[in-house]
Amino acid sequence: MVDRRSLAIGVLAVLVAMSHVESGRAQGAGAPQGQGAGAPRGQGAGAPGPVAGGRGAGAPQGRGAGGGRGDAGAFTPEPGAKDLKTVLFNWTWHMGMLRSGAESELIKTLDYHAAGGTIQVDGQPCTLTKYRVQANYQVPGYRAQIECTRLNKQKYSNVETVSGEYAWDEDIPGAELVPGKGKATPKPATLEERLIRLWASPHGAPKAAIAGAAGLPTTQSFGQNPAVLLENQAKAGAKSTTTLEWQGQKAVITYPIPGVPGAMATATLVNYLPESVVVTHGPNKTEFIYGKWADWNNPLFKIEALYAGTIVERKNGTVVRSVTAKVTEIGQIYVIMPVPDSVQKAGK
């Protein structure tokens, strides 16, 4: 819930949020990649209102179930509707991913800092001292800065990077983008693993599911009201590759992982928030378990965009990553992962 301990802090929070909104408007269509004009808005009268039937136990705080739908009007779910279009809309709505009066899906980038956790390095646990992920969903890719300590007290550091059809490691963030600065090492064998991690992530999963339902690449499905997009695509005869079934009160959505042929993800939603995303790809199964959903943004920039506070990743039954959130930046931030020349020359 937004910190309202003093009027001064409240006013400052609004000013910070509004400054981000105006920054996005000023950039417009000519903004640099990774920024764009469609950043999440701050709170207030323009924030999305509740779905029909109330928000459920997993709802973001601060909006209240008794309010109207604000200035939105592009789509209003029917009470109790359980069709794919409504579920995908409610999924992104409950997570706070729908912004603007048209309730378009406008979460473009992420900056995530972990409070702690462990990862597997060469099959052994390594205790994290730093874990920062910067992701861009419209120009798909992410950079994960990892620093940890092994059981034998040896230090490990790496920067895992993926962009489009390229994957590589860096010894410093942005290695080789400035000549003579850092070393980029091509890692094409990790491409599919990293794309799975991107499109099964808390933001990536609903984006990929919407794209599959619309029969579009994720770069084309972004930035629209999910329900309106699916209505228009259905009228145009698009074929959905995303499916829905209900298991009691849980919605189970299956969708293909973009860029990884044959990989299918199954997201299980409780109160329209994913408790898990399970990806099968050939003989491998990767499970992502999510919990403690909250607005992890800085207290001065709470925008009711939720993210998982705990993330556990298991591959074929073995835990390979377990992290807890410290702070996120879900808003108007600049995130790109340019592919170094040496990585491009090495091939995909």
C-alpha cells in the first residue's frame, strides 16, 4: 500500500510518478529503444479500476473493490466470465500491467534487484551477493548480473545476456560496446534456456500468452488492450496457439515460448496471479514457482504494478535458482542489450 505517513511524502510520490508520465509523453514515437511512450502511469483517478466480481485475495492494494473502472472503457469483463479473452485481460489487470485510459498492456521494461538467494554454478550452490536483472520485452532480451560465493568461499561473477537470437556472457555489463572495455563471450548453447527464463517470467508469461492467443509475435501484440486485441484478431481469422482450461478455481493457460520451437509453457493462476509456470521442452521440464506478489517499486514510486517477491526455478526437479525481491523499477526506464560485433560474428 502506498506510504501515506505524511502529506509531504504523498505529494512527492505523486510528483515523481507524474514526472515519469510526462517524460513518456515527451518522448513519443521517436523514443530510444527500451523506453517508449507507453510507460505505466502513476496512481490516482486514472488508475485501472476493478474487474467484475471483485479483485480477489491476490489483488493489488490501494484500489479498492468498490470503485468504478476509472477512465477505462475499452473492455468490461462480464461477471463470472471464464473465457480466454477475459482471463488474459484479468491476468494483466490484476498484475497492474494495464495502463492508460484504454487499459493497454504497457509494461515494457524491468529493473529487478534481489535481496538474496542462491543459484547453481557448475552444479554447486552459490550464495548470491548481487543479482540484478534488466529486461526489455519489446526488444526481447535481458541482462542478469550475478555475483555469489561458493561453498569453498570462492567468488563467482558473470553477466548473462540474451538479445533476440543471440546469447552471450559479459565480464562487465555492456562488454565490448566501448572498444577495449570488457570481454563478451558467445554462448549460443544457452539461448533457449535464457529465452525460456524471459518468457516464463512474471511479466514475460502473460505477454507471451497474449501473443500466442492473438497469433502474433510479441513485438506486435505489445501496447494494446488484450481483450480488444484478441477480438480484432479473431475477426481477422487469426489462429490462437494459447489454450485455457479450468481446474476448480484455478485458470490453467498453455502457450508456446517465443523463439524456442517445441517449448510449451503452462501457467497456473490463482486469483489471476500465477503461482507457477512450467515449461516443457523435449525431455526437459523447467518450473518457475512464484509467491509474495506485491508492488516492489521504491516507496516514492509505487504504481501498483505487481511482481513476484519469491522466485524458485527448478530444472528436472533440481533447484537451480531461488531469489527474493528487494526492489524493482517497473516504469519509464531505458534498457537495451546491443549485440557486440564479436558475438554477431560468432553466429547464432
